[in-house]
Amino acid sequence: MPDKSIEQTVKELMVERLFLKITPEQIGDETEIMEELGVDSVSVFEIVVGLEETFGISFGDDEFKIETFRTPKSIADYVRRKLEGKQG
Amino acid sequence: MIPRDEPFYFKSNSRRLFGTWQGTDGPARATLLFCHPFGEEKKSSHRAFVETARALAAESVASLRFDLTGCGDSEGEFDQASLTFWRADIAAAWGELSRRAGAASRALLGLRLGATLAADALDQLERVSALVLWQPIVEGKEELDAELRRLLIQEMMTHGRSSAERSDLMAAFERGERELELDGYPITLSLYRETGALRLAERRACFPQRTGILQFARRNPRIEAFAKLEPPIEARVVEMPPIWARTDYITGPADGRRLAQEGVLPWLT
Amino acid sequence: MADLKPERPVSFDCDRLRLAGMLGEPTDPARAAGAVALIHGWAGYRIGPHRMFVHAARRLNEAGFHTLRFDLRGRGDSEGDGPTVGLDEMIADAVAAAEFLKSTTGASRIVLAGLCSGANVAIGAATLRHDVKELALWSVLPFQPEAGAAQRARRARHYLRQYLLKALQWRSWKRLLRGESSLRGAARAMAGEAVPMREGRNLKDSARNLMEAFGAWRGRALFITGALDPEGMAGREVFEPFCRARKIPARFQLVEGATHSYYAPAHEREVIETTLDWLQTKEP
């Protein structure tokens, strides 16, 4: 899967799961999702479940760090690391 | 013109429970008991039940919604609650529904844990013509695990990172070294264990022939797998956000009509 | 302690809509101290988060107060079309609730207590009822005209405390500080209106200038805020200097470690006991 599509997939997942009234294209890679989209803990949980289902990865409890969920790019970077860890 | 709903208290053993009866204009052709979900999910979904009840009343279906012990406007505190109490509460509410139903059929609906509890109480209820399960919790333990995760995420949002892993959190909880509260609702160890032991599949033999499942927004793999067990249960999806989880979604009459049409009536008629 | 009398379900009308509520009586009628109406937040209903309003009402009843927990129109068990209800309608409901409390209990001392936007509703209602001279405001938000800049800045500072500073790119800082977090206005709300609108009007805004009206109000107010609540702290940052400038007697109380809805039982208790203590004293 090309790298770019992970960011796009994350944005699409967010729009779908959080019922955002914007398109994925309106979300930048560096959009601060908590400040700018009002994402709360319920929403982050939805994102986590969505990422796990979509990418087949699993968040460890010690991996819930706020930096991970800051932007679509930071989320995508985390997913990439997890996928590389699975393949390695 | 549907009549205004009637609030009242009724007894479950010695406890006073709060209920609201929604009647119909003319005789009801069916009646329905609503069983609400756990903790703060009840607050989020309350209006959805109200709007659905009003929409159903327009279709000549009367209903009773009520608050379990320690919840809503009922007596007791949440940390006094137990599944034993809650099963008895559902039975008592069913008695109230039956008293008012007359010749009309009686159906049972639950949302999330309310669905699982409704199924769990079936063997105590008479003449259940239909069972409607909205986003039921299939395995209690899995759901509690998910709630613990959400708690850790909440801590992360507040403090930057979560304080512990689930296993450490649970170990401390079981040793009595820390309390567990979910969205401000204190969870006792006994309630945690009882809820964790719930398995929807164990009640399947009691399900009436007319049983249906409603999922919100998308198909849930766990629920879908449960629905496909023999004999299969019809599982629909309504294009609506999870009404129990929204902190800012305002449910209106149109939602109630939709939930009535897609989430109740198909199994009542 | 005398046994608590159960609250009784009541209803009253506003704009030809029936509003539902629960009326609580003082445990000891001889100690009657006044009446408190509890106003819930935007998407809530009369029980409040984690039944906070149920607990508050019971505690107030023990202390001699009548209480009314009620559902704003379009919420809880009240009539009304929820998605179309705005701040001004909620204010009208709160005014009606105060009137209902007064006429039902005979109390001359009417207090409005509100949580989150319910606190804003309480302020709006108090400016329309000269007999409401006390406001208990829990996690009050800035009113909409003041909200944008204050909340954006506060929210950014809250999360920046959690991030490693170096993780936040300078361009993001600049964007946030300039108030260019424009997506929030378009995308806020997980499902439903981005900013709840009706016929071009922001439902969370008022047709009146409520800050000006509040500035002319003559009463005393208690502001309680959770220290870890960016939205509530934004409210405090607006109201504290405002009350000082307009000489409104006000106490500002911070609940350490508390979030917006005071989830921890200890925090909920602190809010309720602080409010009760304030009601039982004459000082701001």
C-alpha cells in the first residue's frame, strides 16, 4: 500500500466514524484533530477501533499517547510503524 | 393526536422505580418495554427512546420506558446496583406493561447492555411476543475491556498519557486498591464481574420467534457473527450515529420516526 | 437525618410546550431556605452527567431547599423539536421554570444553577427575572460572540501542555494563535449541524447581547470550573475580569483535577458542597 494512502485512509475513517460534516479532502495531514475538529475521548476510541479493524493492527495500552493522535500524519506514522513491526 | 406521556413511580421489590407510559390515541395494537443502556449511555440515548416512543404511539404502539435501580430518576445509587436488582427491575416493569397492555401484544426492546439484560431476563417474563436488540452487547467481558480502553484514552486526553495498562488497573481494582468509575458511575467489583459474565448466546434458546437486531451506522462483526448463529436472527443497520455515544447529537422527531420504522415495527407486525 | 421525600414528577408550560421536571422538597419544611432550579447542558437532560443533578437535588433538599430538575424543550421528556431549539428558547424555558418554582413552592428566593451551556442559560434567564439574584454556574462557557478566540486559545494551550513542545510545528502554532483553526467551525459536531444552525442563525447564540445584559444584572454569582477543562477555563477567563469590571459580586472556584463534567465522584461532591456552602453564606 503506497504511504500516501494511509493518511487518506485515516481521514476517510475519521469522517465516516465520527460523522464529520466535512470531506476527507478538507482535512490536512497536519490538522490538529483535537483542537480543530473537537475530537474527544469517545471519538479517539472510535478512531482506535477503526484503525485496528482497517489495518489489522493492535494498540497496546502503553501506546495511548496524545502525540500519536495529534494529526492525521501522526496517526499514519504510527500505523506505518506498526505495520513495519508486523512485517519485520 | 397522541396523548401526553404519563410519569409515575412503581415498585421493584422495595425499591421505587421511575417510569413513563406513552399511550396511544385509541386502543394500542401492541406494547413495548424499553430497557436503557449502561451508565452515561443512558443519558445520551434517553431522547432517542422518547422520540421513538412518540413515533410508535402514532402507530398505535404504546410503550413504557423506565429507569433501573440507581439510574435516571429511580431510587438507589449506582454503586448499590447489581444484575440481580436489574433483572428484578425488568420483571417489575414488565408487570407494569402487562397490566396496561390489556389484549395488546407485548414486546421487549433494549439498547446496548439494556438489550443484553433484556435477553437475560426473558425467562422471568411471560408472553414476550417480540425481542428487539439495539446494538446488543454480545460478550460482557469484551465490552468492559473496551470500556477500560476508553477510560485509558480519557486519561490520555486529560493528562497526556494513560496512567496504567488495563491489566494493572484491573489488578489494583480487584485488590481494592483503586476505584473504577466509568464516566462518573462507580463500578463495584461485583457489578463488574456480573456484567463480565454476560453472554448473549446463552439466552438464545429463550428468544421469541420474532427477534431482531438493529445496528447503528455500520455492521459490527461481533453482532453479525452472533446473528448468523442458528437459527439466524435478522440484523438490520440504520444509517444513524450511535445514539448512546454522542455527546452532542440532538435526536429529533425525524430520528424517532426512523427508529420506529426501521428499528421496531418490522418485528412487531 | 430525616428520610428524603421522593421527588415528584411535575410539568409546566412554556410557549405552549409542556416541559417535564422533578420537584424536590426540603427534608425539613421548617428549614425552608429557598428554591433552586437546575439547568442541564446542551445535549443532556434533567439527571445531569452521572446523575449529578439527582445528587445535587437530594443534597439541597437535605439542606432545606426546594429543587426543580427539568428538561429543556426538545430534551429529556419535554415536548419540542430538539434539533431546532436554540439558546433563546432554552432561556425562555428557564424563565418559565423559575416562575413555576416560585408559584409552586411560594419561595421568594429563587436560585438558578446550571452546568455548561445550562449555566449560560441560567445567566440569560436571570437577566429577564429581577427576582433571580443568585446564580451557581458550573463549567460556564463563553457566550458565542466571545467564544471563538477564547476557546481556541485555551484548547490549544491545554493540548500543548500534553504534547512535547517540540512536536508542534511552528506553523501550527501560528495558525492556532491567529485563530485560523477554521475547520472547527465547519466540522464541529460529530453528527448533526456543524455549528447548530436554523435559518441562518447559530442556535448557540442569542438575539440579545447577553454579556451586556449580565453586566446590568444585580445579584451574586458562583463560578465553578474544573482545572483540567479547557472550555470551562475559557469561560472563566471571560467572566472573571468581566465581573470585576462590572462589580458583580462573584466567587470563582477551581476544582483541581476536574474535567468539564466533574466525572470523579470526589469532584462532583466538591461542586455540590461548594455550591451549598455558598448558598448558605451571604458573601460572594
